[in-house]
Amino acid sequence: MESITITLVLLLAVVVSAVVARALPVGVPVPLVQIALGALIASVADVGVALDPEIFFLLFLPPLLFYDGWRIPKQGLFHDIGTILELALGLVVATVLGIGLLIHLMIPSMPLGVAFALAAVISPTDPIAVSSIASRVPIPKRLMHILEGESLLNDASGLVCMRFAVAAVMTGGFSIVGALGTFVWLALGGVAVGAGVTWAVMAAKGWISRRIGEETGTQVLISVLIPFAAYLAAEHLGCSGILAAVAAGITMSFFEQTGRARGATRMQRAAVWEALGFTMNGVVFVLLGEQLPNIVRSAADAVRETGHRDPLWIIVYVLAITLALGVTRYLWAWVSLQFTIYRAGRRGEQFRRPSRRLLAAMAFAGARGAITLAGVLTLPLALPDGSPFPARDLAICLAAGVIIVSLVAASIALPRLLHGLDLPPEPSRRREEDLARVAAAQAAIRAIEQAQHELAEGRRDADLYAEAGTRLMEVYRARIDGRTKTGVEADNALKTEEIIRDLRLAAIRAERDELYRLGRTRRLSDEMVRDLVREIDLIEARDARA
């Protein structure tokens, strides 16, 4: 009963955090509000959540990594794959080595392996936190795609590096040759298992659906179970469950593009995963706030062991690590830019050098978030001989401090850096959208013509099919005409579409209000109201996104 109560309190805190963040006059990131609510819960109630690292890792990381891989824009990922790999792999290695050595030099009592583990776990970035921070000044799409791609890959690379560092602490030894061989097996095996599990599940699901039909609730539940299946299968085979979860998400996105699932299934699945992602991210940060007082107290004792009597040295460590992370990120982005300019020059391409403000924005955009927190909380509680894992509480406290300081710094700096920034031109989506809508409308007209002839063949009321087909095709032809015009005519056509959409939205909202009124007066059954309102909601969702 107590576990259920704690779970409900955490979920309620996530709900309240979203409301509070929207109500605040300044743009405070939701994760900071969630951390504050967690600390408030710890101060007024003795919740005392006991976190088992292995269970915590299994519950939170596979679905979060799977969802990241599923939703990331693939075109942006492959378009800037070179830059993303430089940040997600090269920068992670540089961070682990450089920041790990810095932490060990600042805190000699923290073993080098633990320092490397801490540096590895604070290397992953969190684009969700960045996007919420920069809502006041939108981040350029290409920059956001780079941040999302980097986050997806450095989640995996950072957590894998952390596993190596923890293994070295647990065993007391480390072999570079052995580590490289293990890394290859972990990486290739994890990716293969994740992709293979997803392919097998989706192929089996498709075979069953074609023969006995598709049930929406079952399909949604299958998608929720896939990341756990991929993670557990990879771990059982000695591969990386982290990479398996990421690969499963990316593979799932490619299956999504086959369009075999029903529309209702896709909508409900997207809604479930959006709610699940928000909830799990929120619970992680609320848990951080709830654990923070005990973590700080334990970390203060660890600081005294370093020779400093004042526990405020924790703040010095956190600020130094965060500053070092920002400087490392800025320098790496600058070096990466020089290579990009050099490669463009070798190909004879013109490359517009971005301003230093954009490089600074890249540095501040490296805010840490849920993956860092989930990873550091999985540090083992004890060594194989039963002794406590060295400096565990201090490492968790420093990681939590880096998360908080990086979020605060990003929320203050990013809007100022991006406001009025002269950015390199991005390709217009207008032409791409027009071509796609015209192609879809032409395909619809062909399908209507074919279906019209097939349905009307041999029927007495064939003229009704012809009339209905003509009226529907006129809608698509008008869309094609509006999207193929140029200049003023094109602008007027698009403006007309917007006006029609606004009028249609007003009309269907009036329809819905009337249906609810009929339901309240018992002139229409509840079941009929739900069915008709659902149709209207689907139309409204489509038009609102257009």
C-alpha cells in the first residue's frame, strides 16, 4: 500500500509541475520545477523512496531511449550525421577523459574509475529540456535536429562508457585491448539485438493482423513492451541493452513509415507514448528532488573526507565541472566547425561561417537531464567484497548539481544568445510541403477514380457514385491548383486555405457543442455522442496541425 501511495504522490507532483511551470511569469524549465517539488515532498513528508539501481535502470532507461530513437527526425539525423557523430562520440570520449581527470584532480579521494564514471554519465545532453527552455526564442530547426541526434547517440555512448568505468572499479583492473573488444561486441550486438527484436515483433504482429485483424489496445501495449524485450534480450546475451533500446526505437520509426497500422492505432499509440515520455521524465526529476536532501547530507560527509571542512565546497565542485563541460563543448564545436569548413573547401563548396554566438548557444544547449540522472542513480551500492561503493553519494550529488546548474544557465543564456541572431539560411519547407501535398492529392484522385468505377459497376445508381466522386475530386483538384501556383496567386491560395480552415474549425467546434447539448438533455445517447465527437476531434486535430 505504501508503494502505491508513493507512486501516486510522484505522479501528482508531475501533474502539478506542468501547471506551475505554465503559471510562472518567467520561462522556468519544467525539470527545475519538478526538482523543487520533489524537495518539497521530502521536507513535508517522510516518503523515503528506496531506489534499487538495477530496477531503476530497467524501468526508466529502456523506454526513454526507445522513445528518443523513435521520434527523432531521420532526415535531420542523416543530413548532419558527420557533425552529430563528432559530438556524440568524439565529444563524449573527450569529456570522459578530460572531465574525469579534472574531477580526480579536484577530489583526490574519489577514485579515478569513479571520476571517469561520473564524467561519462554527465556527458549525455537533454534536448527536451533545451526545447522547453528556448520556447520563448525558437531554436533553428537544423540546430535542434543536431542536438536531438547528438542526444540520442551520446545517451548510448555515455552510458556504455559509464558501464566500463564502473566495471573497472568493481574488478579493480582495466585492459584497453579487452575493453575495445568488449565495446565492439556490446555495440554491434546491442544494435543487432534491438533491431532484430523489433523486426521480429513487428513482422509477427503484421502477420497476425492480416489474418485476424488489428486491435488497437493490443498494438499500443506491444509498442510499450518492445524496449524492455530488446533491453533484456541484449543484456542476457552480454550485449549493450542501452544500444539495443536505441536501435529498437530507430527500427520502430522505419516500420512506422510503412503505414501498415490503422490510423486509430497510430493516434492512440502516439498519445500513450507522449504521456509515458512526459511522465517518466517527470518522475525521474521529482525523484531527484526527493532524494536531494539525503544525497547532499551524505555528500557533505564525503567532502569532509577530501580535507575540506565546509560542505559548501560541493558548490565549488559543481560550478567547476559545469564550467569545464561548457568550455569543452565550445572548443569541440569550434574544432568541428574548422573541419567542416576544410571539407567544404576541398569539395569546392561555399560555406558561411556561423557567428561565435551560435557556437556559444551550442555550448549552453548541452544541458543535462533525465538520462544523466537515471544513469548516475544506477551506480552500484557496494563493491563485490561488500564494502560501500566509493564516493557514490558524492558522485550522485555532483551529477544532480550539474543538471540543475546547466538547466539554469541554459534558461538564462539561450534566449539571449538566440534572440536576433543572424543564422545561416535553412532550406524552405514550403516547396517541400507543396510537392508532398500535390503528390498526395494526385494519388487520392487516382484512387477515387478507380474506386468509383469498381463500386458503380453494374449498379442502377451508378450516377450517384459518379456525382460523389466528382465532388470529392474537385476538393483535391482545388488543393493541387493552390499548391502549383506561384507569386501572388500562390499566396492568395494559401491564405484562402487558412481562412477555410479557420471557418471549418469554428464550425466543427459548434457541432461538438451542439452534440454535447443534445447529450445533456438526453435527446442523444452517451454512446452516440462519444462516437460523433470522436469524428469531430479527429478532424479538428488534423486541421489544427495543418
